[in-house]
Amino acid sequence: MHIPDGYLSPQTCAVGFVIAVPTLAVAATRVKKVVKARQAPTLALLSSMCFLIMMFNVPIPDGTTAHAVGGTLVAVLLGPWAAVIAVSVALAFQALLFGDGGILAYGVNVTNMAIVLPFVGYGIYRLIAGRSYLTSGRRVVAGAVGAYIGINAAAVLAGFELGIQPGLFHTASGVPLYSPYHLSQAIPAMALAHLTVAGAAEAILTGGVIAYLQRANLGLLKVNNFGIPGPDQAGTAPAAKRLRPITVALAAIVVMVVLTPIGLLAPGGAFGEDAPQQLDLAKLHLSAIPSGLNKYNGIWNHAIFRDYDFTGDKHPALGYILSAVVGILVIGLVVFGIAKLVQALAARRGGDAPTAGGGHGDRGGVATP
């Protein structure tokens, strides 16, 4: 779903920024209600994990690839506004440093993956979970189903955005100026990839993490669930002490970094992300690359580690691993800085005064007890 530059018209990209910019501004003010001082590292860690998750390209039966995002998981743990910031920062550095996703298309990508995905996923989660105990298996199911529906909603929206381009923006003779894929091509392609592999990966990730936290760190689940009852967890305390959640989180990140080159094994790229010269013009019934696509694609040519590679294709696996390390460090530090800045501004305005019922999140809502 990382739509590159050139596949969308400047008008469509402008609409994306009209949606994304005010939403990010609201997110920066709303996130302070949940992300207290002790949750800033948690938000930074989750944003870095979103970046890593999106580096895993999984093969799809039609020869393309797709990936999970992790937006619903962040929304469940810290709220949808925190997810907006976490995923948006990851998307920004993917585009700027690695050339993954467009600069002009950034607003649209944020709308799809950082706004629609977490809000839809979180809404479904809340609907299914209801007032069930924090330790209830119903919440695991709710998280998995919400994540599955959230990523598919974002995928269908991306397919729609690509698919309307030929009908809205074309030459007098009907030749597309930007995306050459019509709705009948774009939506089924995006739906196939995400209804099958990517949706399942998102669901397993989200449900699995919730199930783990129910046993190891119930406090983190309380951060965004004020007043929700949770039975006594004394029986699970010994296991949590033997293997601290922060240890598990860091170990998971190390494993994910080492395994990121698995994405290089995928036989093809994601749908709608091909470079113009890679398009099968004959199959698309075109005699030349669409002029707008050719003009705007690659407009940002300052990506330092384009395609997640430091080595100029000499050692792609090593380049992928190093890119993962750089990405998680940069994104983690930036998100941590944003969280601390929001806290400082809130404190200056008197916004950090504790509210009724908010003590649970402050006592137990950190991933690093």
C-alpha cells in the first residue's frame, strides 16, 4: 500500500494532505491524554515495530507481495491517535530514507495506513470486545478480527484511489495520465493480497501480542482501557518475572531484524508499486508510459538507502538488515522526541494533571516494568 509518486494525480495527492495534516495535528494534541511520561518509550518501540513489520514482504499467489502494518495493535494498546503518529512517522522515514512510498503521495498513504486502518481496526475491536475482562479470550479475537478488517479497509481504499485515476485523468484520446490500472483491476488485486496473506499476518500479529500481554503485562492493556475489569493476575506473575516483557520485545525486534531479508525472496513487488519502466505496457494496452506517471515517479531522488540497501546490490541481505537497524533507531528516537515534546507542551499548559480513573494507565501501562 506504499503508493509511489506518479501513480496518483497531484489533485488526488492534495486531497490526501488535506485529510492527513489536520488529523496529525489533532493526534498530537489528543495523544497526551493516553501517552503519559512512562508510555513515551512504548510508543517509540511500537512505531519502530511498525516499520519493521512493513519491511516483511510476503509472496501472494498472483506473483505480487504484501505486508502487515501493525496499526491496529498500536491503537488497541495506546489508542488510535497514538497509532496515527506511530505509523505516520514510520511512513515518513520509509519514503525519505528508503524511497518506499511517494513524497507527493505521503498524505494518501497516511490516510490509508495511519488513519483509516487503525481507526477501523480499533472500532471493530471495541465493538467485539465490549466490556469483557481484559484477560478474556474475546479480546484476543476482537483484536485479530479488527486488525484483519482494518488492513483490508485500507487496501480497498488504496485500490480505489489507484483505480479512479484512468477515468478522471486522461488524454483526449482516453490514455491514462497516471495510474494505468482501472477499478476492475486495482480493487481485486489489492483485495486478493490482503484478504489472504496480509490480512492473516495482521490478525495473527495483533491477536498474538494481546494474548501474550494478558499473561505477561496486563498493565499495558489497561493504558487505553480505563475502568475495564481485569481478574486478579497473581497466578501469572511468576512467568512475567522470569521473562520480562521488555526482554521479549527486544528479542522480537532482534529476530525481526535478522529475518527482514526474507522479503527479498518474494518473486515480485507489491501491486501498484512498479517503476514505470517495469510496467507491462502491452498487457495494459498502452503504447507508452503514462506521461504523468513518468513525470512524477521518482521525483524524490534523495533517498539515502533506496530499496533498503546500503551496498549497491552487492550484498542485498546485509543492506536490508542494516536498513532495518537504522530505521528502528531513527524512527524510535523521533517518535520518542515527539512524545516528550507533546508532554512538555501539555505540562506547560497544565494538561498533565491526573484525571479520575487515569491512575491505572500510569501505574501499569509501560512495556518496560
